Amino acid sequence: MRDVLSQIEQWRARGERLALATVVATRRSAPRPVGAKLAVSERGELFGSVSGGCVESDVAVQAEEVIASGGPRLLTYGITDDQAWEIGLPCGGEIDVFVERLDSDLPDPDEPGVFLTVLEGARRGEHRLADPGEIDGGPSRVLELGGETVFAEVLGPSPRLVVIGATDTAEALCRAAQALGWRTAVADPRPALATRERQPSADEVVVAWPAEALERLAPDRDTAVVVLTHEERLDVPALKSALAGDAFYVGAIGSRRTQEKRRERLREAGVGEDDLERLAGPAGLDLGADTPAETGVSILAEVLAVRAGRSGGRLRDRSGRIHTTI
């Protein structure tokens, strides 16, 4: 959402009107998740995606009419025999897309809250932020509220990746995570390594010992911690601190022999077996990774799988839904 908002501001700065299309519901296999957005300028420029290319051309036409009229529309796209390759979703899914002209500012996506949009009825297109406690926990979704059908979009900071060890692999990891819209931080006590020049993709570069860095960065349940230092005096305190916190993923590189020695050191440092079970080591999926960039992909793939509650196996060997809602 953040990249779409940035583009919207650029278009507004040149005085253009625009429309925003948002996926508010999906059924069966859908190429883009709930909350995916496509911005359309009155010049016909597109930024973002609601279907990965299947229905963007029709949404753009609808958006031009919405810009002209000001009246929002709720559209449904799905597979049909005669439209499968024209206007529809050949993947077999169905999506609902809400298209509206943007006449006011959108909320800060990093501020926790729930942004409500009325989808039907006389107040269609009206927005407000939900009061605390008004919406039960859960993902962004369509629901009935006060006799109206609304889209409840859950806002809040994006997931975060914290890397201990300012190595080439750290930069590769941050670069890949940045492409996903994640926040990133790299920490290392060695000032010659922990520099902006060596870690240009990190949002934060912290020069501090691992325990101090993690105390400052305060990993929460939306944080993955990856330890790349491969040095006992850094690995053990880093992992001990990370495993004692709320991070949903804690991983460390190293051979299987190194992992066993490291686990013994962690036991000696007072880390319990339950916490050790949380440690992903060696970190990453079995992709045959060799270079820093490949290793970064391998580790980030495992991070994504753990966050989604998946094993990380091949999709062709899996039954059930391909996509997941977090």
C-alpha cells in the first residue's frame, strides 16, 4: 500500500484527479490478496495491481468513469466460459473490487487501526476509522456493521526483518525483504562493517552488541530475527536475546556441526529446550543456495513460510489453497 500511496501523492502534486481500486474479497484461487490496490490517474496511468493483469484493463475503464462521475462502484470478476481470457480470472477464482475517486487523504498505513469503507447503500464510499474495540481481531475483510456492508481494512506497521551481522548476505536479505514492503534493520558491533555504504537496503543500521541492539530494536510478533555473525561471542548472546522475545522467527546460519555446538552453548547460557525448538538452524529452505543473494532468498522463503504456517514444500505436492491470509 505504501508504494501506491507514494504514487498517488505524485499524481496529486501535478493536480490530477485519480481513482483507487481495492480488492475487498476473494473466493477460491485469486492472484492478489484482499487489500491489494490499483491506482488510476485521469490520464489513464496505472500503478499497482488487483489481479496480476487479468482484469486491470477493465478496472481502468471503470475507474475513468468513476473519476468523471464521482460515484464509487463495487465490481465482481470471475471465471466464465466466454470471458475467461477477455475479462475474468482464468485461474478459476473470483474477486470483488471497490473502485472510488479519491477526494480526500487516506490514513497512514503504519498507524494501527481499522479503516472502514461502506460498500453498498446510500452511504457507499464513505470512510471512517473504527473505534477501538469496535472490530474483532482478524485480517482485512468484508463484514456487516450497523446494518451496512463495509470493508474493514486492518492498518499497522509492515512486518520487520532484523539481521544480526552486517555481511553481504545481510544486504541481500534486506534488499529482498524491502521488495516485499518489509521494514529492515541490520546490527553489528563492528563499525567498519555496519555502515550505510555496505548495507544500503537496510532501513536502520545499528552499531551495537547483539543484546543491546535487540533491546533497542525490540522485536515483536511481526519480527523475524536472522543471525549471520557465525561467531560464538556474537551468536550466543544474539540468539539468547532473540529467543527470549516475541519474534515469530529466529534463525541462524552455520553447518549442522556448528548448530549443535551453538545449541550446547545456548543451553549452558540458560536457554530452555522449548526455546531451542524455535531456533531455525541452519536457517533457510533447501534450495541449493550458494551465493549471498541465493542464501538471502532461501532464508527469506523460510521466514515467509513460517509466518504463513506453511512447511515450505513444493506447491505441486500440496493440496488446498495456494494463497494464505495473514
